[in-house]
Amino acid sequence: VAVTDPYRHSAHSGAPLAWSRPANAVAPVPRRPFASRMTVVGRPSANLIASFVQDFFRKSGLRDGQKEIIDRILQNQDVIGLLPTGGGKSLTYQLCGLLRGGMTIYVSPLKSLLQDQRERLVDCGVDLAVEISSALTLSEKSIASQQLALGGVRFLLVSPERFLIEQFRMDLSQFRAQWGEVSQVVIDECHCVS
């Protein structure tokens, strides 16, 4: 999460105020195209990753298996993340989605998971998360599509059948042409996808 103006002067005292990364709603939203994929050469340090986990998600540290998944994602390698239920799989892709340029597409066949993932991201201060599912009204879907067209999406949460809709595929192509790469595609509950 890039904060373009992390120190803003207070209207009352004139003193600069520092804003934490997750609470950066006061900063203007940067809309920059990501022309290429950004990858890490070598494994990122455990301390650096732990500091990002604390800053972004207010967690004290990583659980077993998370660091290895994060390392592979940041090095642009394919990953199958197998962790127990509640083991923190979501944190791995969310952190990497924040650290890498471009958009993350999260695919789940369960509407409740899509809603839950979006709510978690918003709770962490990530307001550039958009859900498109059958749970939304037509006007809500239209607003989500407009956000995608304007490049105001870092996390796009969709169901698998959304890819069968030609307009959605065209919207993704337009996003990529205008705003840059899709940095990662995450498929959750893949045993439900046929």
C-alpha cells in the first residue's frame, strides 16, 4: 500500500501527522499503471516480511508454512498453498498482493468466502478490493466494473463462472492494456471448481 503523502500537516497545530500504512484512507489513491511484474531476487528476509505482517495486518508474526508460500509468490513462482483451515492462507496472498505491483484476482466458488475476503481486506485498510458475484445487485456490479475500468482495483474477488462472461473477459483485457499486469491469480476452495 503506497502512501503518497504520509506526513500531512494538522489543520489545528500545523505539526506533521504520520499515518500508518493500513489507515491511509486520507491519502490520494495512486492510479499508476504497472508495466511489468516485480519480483524479488532471492528470499526476502524473515524480519522484513514479519514487519510487513505487523504493519498491514496487525499480526505478531507468521504461522508455520506461511513464509515459504510468501517467498515463492514474491519470487514469481507458482505455488500450491496447503495449510490447515484457519492456518493463514489468505494472509499469504493478501500480503503479496500489497507488496507486488498490479492486481490480484481471487477466485472462489463460494459467495460467503468472497464477501469474507473483501471484508477482511477493508478491515485492514485496503479499500481497493472489489467483489463481483451473484450476491450483488446490478447497480453494485456496474459500480465494481467501473472501478475496474478506472484502475481503482488491487484485489478483484470473483466466482469462477464470471470468466464465462465475455464482457468480464473484455474488462480484464482492458484493465491489463490500460493499467498493467495482473500480478497473481489465487484459486481458493479449488476442490469445488470443476
